Amino acid sequence: MTSAIQVKPISGALGAEIDGVDLASDLSNEAFDQVHQAFLDHHVIFFRGQHGLTPEKHKAFGRHFGTLNVHPYVKGMEGHPEILEIIKEPEEKTNFGGGWHTDMSFLEEPALGSILHAIEVPPFGGDTLWANQHLAYEALSDGLKETLEGLTAIHSAKGEYGPKGQSALNRQSMEATAAPDAPEFEHPVVRTHPETGRKGLYVNPAFTLRFKGWSRRESRPLLNYLFEHSRQEPFTCRFRWEAGSVAFWDNRSTWHFALNDYHGHRRHMRRVTVNGDRPF
Ligand code: SIN
């Protein structure tokens, strides 16, 4: 049965669709190993037709990879605090995740990965994009790589979950707590993937505030350069959702962006976020 698993890359940069896996079933060790290897090789993996993935099974799949995160600022699903219901109603204008970011880099131990299940999708639009941060790092000059290796960045949720970000978060469909005093944590600007040993950039426009020991004003030009650089098209892939689709991405090596181009239609997703370890 496990030999039926097929891994089909969807772009040259990252992302692969996996056929022949029912995430709601008990995966054999062999099937699990194949899925895990595809996750490490392709950084984001996609499964279609996962209509049997109940909240319990969704969490059970996530627990194969680690403990599950309960979001500190966004209220989880009723009875399932580990599941974020990411909903945009037809009359709402803003969406959740509508800017390039990596999940939970504002924590001391940021997320390993996120598993997003599409419940209801708009008839057009609402795609998600990912960008490979290993490729972004590898494309830099040796001189800039060397400079960045010596730098630490300060991350916090205080911008996105502060007054500026509230309009995107606090809508009728999602409830978020304001966090203007959210703590700051330090992470290396170049991070080594704990499972593959590959280096990648680890700053993002949503949660990286400045470099350690630099003012915000001094940090801005170099951060802006990295933010522009890291999202270039050759580093990206784009996924068209169907109801029942699942994406599982590695937050240690990717950014993602939820497109907000389907006004007047409903989009409903459920996300389980797997806790990770301290970046080094
Ligand atoms: C997110 O940032 O986790 C949301 C992604 C999406 O809704 O496509």
C-alpha cells in the first residue's frame, strides 16, 4: 500500500503534492517516513481530498511531529484550542496571514511546521504562496552571507498583534487579543535547519523588528533588502486550494503569504501548528 505514495514537485523552488496518503488513517511507519522525508526535501507538501480529516485526526497527524501550539493571541476552535480557524467571511475585507511571514517567529521556540486544512474555499482566488529561505540565503554574495552570519535579530508580535495589526485580526470571524507589550526574542539571522543541517535566512517582514545592537532605523535598509530579496519569484511556489486540500509547511525554512483576492466569497481553513525548538 505504501508503495502507492507518489511525490510530485509543483515548482523548481519548493513544494510537492503527495498522492496515495489518507491522513485520517493510521499511517504505517513506512508511510510516515516517506511523508517526513518529502517534508524535509520539499519544505511544503500538499495532499488533496482529505475530507475525512476531523479536528481529532488533524491534531493526531500533527502530533507525529511534535507537541501542538495553542496560539497566545488568537482564540482557537471551540473544544479544540490547538486548532486555529482561519476564516474570511464574504463581507470582510482583511484576511489572516495576508503578508509574507513565518509562523510564530515571535516565540522563544518558534513553530516547526503548520498543517492547514481547507474546509471551504472561494470559487476563485485565495491561493497561498511559499518562499524557500534556503534558496534565498544561498543566492546571497559570500560577503553578505558572512555579515549576516554574525547578526542576531529581534522578533516580536507587538507590531502585528498591536494596534496596527488589529484591523486584520479582530474581525467578526476571528478573535484576537491585542498584544502591544508582547515580549521580544532573539534569533540568529542565518539559521541552521535542525534536521537537515542546511542554512537559511530567518527574518520576516511580519515579526522581525531590528538587528540586536542596532536601532530600528539602522536596521530598516538591510532588513528591507532581505525582505525584497527573499520573496523573489524563483524562490516561490503557489498552491490552488480545493475543499479537502491540506498543506504542511516547514516554518524553519519557508515564508508564506495568503492571497486576499476573493472578496465577496467565504474561505474557511483549520490550522494545527507544531511546536519547534530554539533556532541556532
Ligand atoms: C497562515 O498564515 O497560516 C494562513 C495561510 C492561509 O490561510 O493560506
